[in-house]
Amino acid sequence: MGWRVLYISEGEYMNLYLDNIKIENSGKSKEILIPIKDIHTLILDNYKSVLTVQLMNYLTKSNVNVVICGIDHIPKSILLPIRGNVQAASILKKQISWRKTEKETAHKEIVKAKIHNQRCLLEFLNKDVQVIELLKKYENEVTNGDITNREGLAAKVYFRALFGKTFKRFESDVVNAGLNYGYSILRSQISKSIIAKGLNPSLGLFHRGPNNYFNLSDDLIEPFRPIVDFYVHNKLLKEVLFTKENKIDLVKNLTKNIYYKNLSQTVFNTIIQYIDSIISFIETGEVDNVEFHPIIKYEYL
């Protein structure tokens, strides 16, 4: 499995050269060769870049996570293979037959893990004690399927405690730009892993948007979001612009280690094991050896 994250903002022409990606720039005589087997994620942030069809097919065959940004430098598309796993058809049948009870239980645990990591971030940053206690209460009150919407209530108080009482999600400001960018990269990494396992990302546990191809990705991303929140809080609160350097640093933050199953391992590896754990529970109903909670140690980010 690849381990490198490539952020390309100047490469104008990219093609396949043996088993490498060859990057060329008309303004520079030097060509760059990078082994594709080493690449986990490729972020293309130059809307004038040209990729050959041969390269694109090889990247999807190699299960490289390819993220394509628009003229506004925000991720717009990801490149996915039609067949990410040779057993995709049989796996899809299993996925369609997942039982409601197990899906609701899994969703409950995912939401609890998200609220837990949000609360731990506020504690680490010495934020409002009352909000921290409220999040602890919400975490303990999450029910199957989160029918009382503890996730939404927690998010409302969490973001205001983290970014200020006047903060509003999805406004056009640098903080929201950072959140949107980081979540998009994280979502693409999760989608890559889902498809590699033969799963259909449009069939979610809780998210059921009819026009959303990434419902399952949007379910599984939740406990990992505070990694992005932490970076944005530390680096962007006083910034006016969300710069190229910010984007590169944010992506680097998504390659660091968190804790899962009492082991320190990269976010990449944790995502893979986390998905395996969730799917194992849904398909068997057995909780033994299932770990729903990836733990973020903010002091190591």
C-alpha cells in the first residue's frame, strides 16, 4: 500500500513512464519521476494540468486516491475505479442485505466516537468547561440510530466553543474553507478504502441522500473530523487567506498517527482497520474484538 501524499500545483503534464508517474512543467527542464506503488494520495491543484488516459487507468488500477481541485483550489472530483475489488458483486449483495439493527448500533457507536473526540479536543485546548460537560452528557445519551439527534446538538455547541460564538458552519470564511478542504481530503481517503474492499459508497448506514454517492463515506468519516478541526483552530483562526502552504500542512496532518486498538498508527492504516471492524460487526452482530473508537491524541498532531 502506498504511503506518500503528493500535492501538485505546478505540474502541467503527467503521464505514465514504466511504473512511475512522470511530471513535467513547461517552465522547467527537469522532469520528476515518482514510483506509483509509493503513492497513497495524489492531489492535483492546477486546473491546467493534463493527465494521459493511460496514467489515469494505471492510478485507479493501483488504488491511488486521486483528488482533483477546481479553479478555486477546492477538491471537486475524485478518480475511482469501476471495479475496486474482484469480489465486488458478491460483496454488494451482502451490503444490500445488512440488517437495520446492526446498522443503527454501528451508527450509534460512530456518533459516540465523534462526540468523544470532539470533547477531548475541547479539553486539550482548555475550552469552556460547561460545553465539555454537555458533550460528555450527549455522548452518554446517544441511542441506536441517534433518533434524539445528539450528534447535531453536540456539533452546534462544539463549533461555537472551538471557533467562537459567532462562528457559523458553511459561511465563506477562511475557517470554513479549511474545514471543507480537510474534510474533502479525508472523505476521499475513506472512499478509496471503501471501494478497495468492494463496498458501494452510496449505500450508507445513516446517510441516505439519493444524490450522494458517498453516503457510507460520510458515515465513517465522523470520528476523524476533529483531526481537521484541530489544525484549523491552531493555524487558521487569525488568517485572512487559506493558502497553498496551509493546504499542504493540513494534508500532512492527515498522515500523522492516532491510536486504534491500543496501537499508534497512521490515519491511513487506522481507516482501513476501522472500516474492517465496522463491517465485521454489521455482518456478524458480534462485538468481540470490534473497536468502534479511533482515539486522537492531539499532543502528537
